[in-house]
Amino acid sequence: MNNHHLRVNRLAPDPGTWRRLTARDSVLRRIDWVLLLAAMALSVIGILLVWSATRNRTEINSGDPHYFLIRQGLNLAIGVGLAVGVMWLGHHRLRSAVPLIFAFAMVFMLLVFSPLGTEINGQRAWLSLGGYTLQPGEFAKIAIILGMAVIMADQVDAGDRDHPSRRAVLQALALAAGPICVVVIDDLGMAMVLSMIVLGILLGSGASLKWSIGLMLAGVFGAVLVWALGILDEYQIDRFAAFADPSRDPAGVGYNTNQARIAIGSGQLDGKGLFQGTQTTGQFVPEQHTDFIFTVAGEELGFLGAGGIIVLIGVVLWRALRIARDSTELYGTIIAAGIVAWFAFQCFENIGMALGIMPVAGVPLPFLSYGGTAMFVVWIAIGLLQSVRMKRPLAA
């Protein structure tokens, strides 16, 4: 009898372990569960939408209707694993590795101009490695955020200053200029996202407002100069032309935008039902599982479902803003501010181009669009946000 009780007790959880997990300052209590659950909900919804958009597309799913379901599920699992790894390491430990992270991102981006580079839809922005296609520009988002955070927060967190110095801001802008100059050659959408990340960091860092105003003016001047010099490729000009007047060539450059509007509008209030969308099943919207994933939500989930997705995105942004506000160090504040700017602009641009209120720029919808690299980096960002939150002091 005594041996039986001994075996049972060995299998029972250690009360001390449970107390450590549920203590007021434990890891579980420091995690932002609202942020985590909202991000997970968006990712799971995205998997279902990707599945709906691809299950009948035999030309890309190799005849397996579950191909993209399995692939995107695996992408999510890897992404969550990366987030856990970042939380375990912590953004402070990563601080010393930022030069290596930035160098890795730059080399990876430059490789697209090598024989390993792959051109998709007119953009040479992908790498083909062992049967897998990666978009190196996605890693530049993390590299810029961490790199600018280290440079601009160094003196402030050391107590030497109360805001970033002029020299620190210039160094941070010079660092960010490298990746932006590389991607603007072939991926204008990525360049726009990176530029908005830089703007968000400037606004969140406490730097003088003149830096943000100067950056915006430089962006306008640069856009005018690029247009005047004819640097844009023909497909990029066509996208802006379609945005300005979608009815001008509805069967050509305006096709994507017009079909996206039709698909979203046909969902009406409550949608046609998951897997029941006629526009989605008929494959009328190009790139529907990637750049135009929101059209699947609009058609099959309707205004209510698509609105629910926007609410979940709003929850992610709200929690990230709170993390930026509550951080007691500028390094953490800048990381969170950069992620907020990244998520906010990319979601607005993606949903906007599906609705026809923004030009088609080829950027995915965070958490929802199909893509391994995109899924990995958004979950790395979630890991960084959680790490920043976990370092804040608990309220008395």
C-alpha cells in the first residue's frame, strides 16, 4: 500500500512548481495573453482562408486540396516556436547580437541579385533555397527595428540623456537607409513598409518632431524624383494607374482591383459561408491566398466576419501600443513602436488595396496571408513584444 501511494505521489505535480508558475511575478502572469490570443486567432483564421482560396487550385496545390492547409499550419507552428525562442532569449540578450542580425539580413537581401534570386510577378525579391521560396526583405523589418533601437536608446537608457541625440538619429537613419535602398529597386511595397517603420520609430523615440517631418518631406520628394526619372518598372506604373482609374482598363491593369471589390461586395452582411464563395471557388481574384486574402474573408465571412478580423488587428495594435507606453526603457519602447508602425501600415495598405482605396503594392496581410517568411517575422515580432512586456516592473 505504501509503495502504491509513493508511485502516485511521484506522478503528481510538484506543488512548488505550480506556485512558481502562478506566482505574481511568474512568466505566465507576465505574458500578454490578450495579445497572444488575438494573434493566434488571426493566424488560425488565416489558415482557413488560405485553405479556402487554394483547395480547388490544382495548378498550385499539386492536386492535394490540403497542401496549403498543411503548409500554412507548419508555418504557424514554426512561427510560434520562433516567438517562444525570442521570449526565452529576451530582447536584452539579443541586443549584443544586433550587428550580426543586421549583417545577416543585408547579405540575405543582396542574394536576391545572385543566381539564387527568383522573380515573381515582376519582382526579383525572393530566394529559392532547396525548393523553398523566401523573401529576405521580411527579415529587414526586424533588423531595422532592433538596429535603430540599439543606436537611439544607448545614451538614453544609460542615463546620459533624456532623448536621442542628433548624432544617434542620423546614425539610425543611415542604418535604415541601406535595406530600404536595396528593396526599393524591385519591391516598392516593402520599401514603403520599411519607411513607415522608420517613421514610427522616430515618433516613438522622443526625437524632435522635425526629424519625422523631414522624413515625410524626403519621402514625397523621393517619390516625385523616382517618377520624373522614369525609374519605376512598367508593372509598377500600371498599378498606380489602376489605382487612379480602375475603370480605365478593367480587363487589364484594373482587373485585380475590380475583382477584389466584386468578391468583397458579394459577401454582403454575413457572407456566403466558408468554402462557399463563388468568386473564390471560380478563382476570379489573382493572388488570392497571398496579397488578396482579405477578399476571401469579405466574400465568405461577409461584413461581420471581415469586420471581426479588423477588430482583432485593432486588439493586436492596442496591446502593442500599451507595451510601448508601459516600457521603462527606451530600447523596449522603440521596439514596440516600430512593430506598431509596421503592423498598422501593412494592414491598412493590404486591406486598402483590396477595397480599392490604396494602390496595389504587393504586401501581405500580417498573420493571414500565405507565406512562410511573412509568418515567421510577425511571430518573431510577437515574441519581441512579449519580451518587452515581461521586463516591465509589476504594479504594486
